[in-house]
Amino acid sequence: MISYFQREYIKTGLFDKKYSRYLQTSFNIRHDCDYEDFFIVAKEDAETQYANAAELTKAINQYLETK
């Protein structure tokens, strides 16, 4: 999903490159939470991820409204 989004929407310029970083960072944190022993996400990191997800969701909704 991340690769597809990057190829179809980031590289084509439909979405800002920062959203690619948002997705990759979120994926890495989720991976670490699932597979690394004793990995705990800091509250600040969780809040940042939540804000980034809300921003990306807003951008996607705006994009869909124009289509």
C-alpha cells in the first residue's frame, strides 16, 4: 500500500512528499511495536503520529472531493 501510494500519488505530484515520510514512519513504529521486544512508543511520538494521520486524511478527503 505504501509503495503504491508513493508511486501513484507522491511521485506524480498529487500529494506532497511529506506524506510519504508520514506513512513510512508510521509503518516503522507499528512494526517495532509488533515485533521488537520491550518497544514502547513515547506519548509525544503517538501524538505526532495521530496529528500526521489526521493531516493526511484531510488531504486525501480534499483530493477525493475534487475528483
